[in-house]
Amino acid sequence: MSDTRLTVCLTYDVDGMSAWLGSFRSNNPSMISRGEYTIVATPRILNLLKQYEIRATFCIPGHTVCAYPDLVKLIRDNGHEIGHHGWVHENPASFDRAGERRNLELGLEALDRVGVKPVGYRSPAWDFGVNTIELLNEFGFLYDSSFMGHDFYPYYLRSQDRWSFDRPYEFGIVSDLIDLPVTWGLDDYPAFEVVPGTGQGYAAPSAIEEIWWGDFEYALNNCPGGVYVLTMHPEFIARGHRITMLDRLIRRFAECDGVRFATMAAYASAWKADNPKDVWAEQNPLRTGRDSICSLGGRAD
């Protein structure tokens, strides 16, 4: 990675029906059928990635794995990473510690049935509960990709943070869990999906290409060794006019010197080797809260 100026991680959340059931609590067969479109959309994405010989990361809820095991095996057999994405696209904060642990277990059990042992996690809708980081460490995950505390550099997440309206923010303990940061601006859902009352989804692909390229260009020129994580959903991005844009954008990325494509697991593993937690914590006092009025001293677990 010494000659790499920027690593691009193309990531796809294969939610299937689970997002409409878990996040939207829908009993509308038409809305739920949007998730079924993944059986058309995901093979299109796989064909596009094969064209460029790119390995990507697919984050899949256990519910989707159970519904479409052969589709998940196809992703696996094409050499892509598969990450944990909850059980049925549930909000972890809606469960107590035991309930959240059970959802993690259900997702792991489903993935195990198709021969996948994930090292990465992405929370459904990027929601976390107060117990999530500790549970992910308990289950031995290498990285998460749900937080937004940076744009193009990873960082170690803290557990046991505390907050209130009448006290200073209390920084917790630096955990072993690495975060590969995300942002809604580099996600296709708010741009492209129509949900009455929450999202209009009528953005022109050319407008989104401009946004995604602009962030890429900034990262390439200003964040050496950084990571650019693009979050997509086959059900949204694989529509004809959008996948045409994605094809063009990938080609533009690939034409830039010093750019490599990698899975999130590959990038996180290399970053961790170059950034031991204790050394990183000493070098990043603003992340550890070491100088904060209220903290646990910036300790590392």
C-alpha cells in the first residue's frame, strides 16, 4: 500500500425485504416488494464489479441471507467480502443488551449457514445502542462502518461514553473496534429512494456523480493513505440510469494514479497493523478525550 494515495471501498447493503420490515415496519406488500428487486439488482452489480476486477464489501442482514442463500453464495463465490448487517434491519437501540446480543447471534448463524464468518459490521441505518460497541468487541469484530466522526480516515471507537444536557460530554474507553467512516452524502438511499414523508428520491444521477466525485477528488488530493467508503444498495443503485452513472464513476476512479480498490476488511487489517491501538491513542488526544473536563482518562482497554 506504500504507493497508494487513496483506497476506494465500494460497499453494498443487500437489505432485501428486511429494511422495509425492520426499519419501516411495513405491512404493505407493494413496499416490501421493493426489497425483492435485489434478485435482479445484485447480479447486475456483480457483473459490473467483475468487469473491473474489483473486490467489494456486501453487508447483508441475516433475514436476507435466509431468504436468498444462493444469492449470498454467488456474492461469496465471486470473491467479495460479506459483512454483518443485523438480523432484520433492526435498530439496535430498540433492544436491551440481551436482545441486541441475540440479533447479532441470529445474523451470525445465518451467515454461518452459507460459509461466511464476518469480520466487519455495519449497523442497519447506521443506528447504534449504548451496548453495541462492547458487544461487537465481545464477538471479536475487526471493524465497524457506521460512524461519522471522520470522512476519510479510520479511527478506534470508544465505549462507555456518557452524555446529558446538563453536564460536559464524558469520553469513554478506547476499544479494539476500528471504524471506517461513512456519511449520508456518500449513500445512495437519500438520493434515490422514494419514501413518502421521509425521502423524495428523484435526484438526477449526474448531480450525485458530481457530489461523489467531489468528495473523492478532495480525499485523493488531501488525505494520503485514506479510505473513501461509498455506501450503496443494489435495489437503488442498479436501476438502469443509476448503474450507468456508477459504471462511469468507477472508470473515472480507476483512471487516477495512486487509487486502489479493496474490501473494507483488507483496508482495516492493514490499517490496524500500521496503527496499534495504544500508539494511536497517544497520538490522538482529541479522540480519547484525554484533555476533556470529564473523561475516563483516555485509557485504552
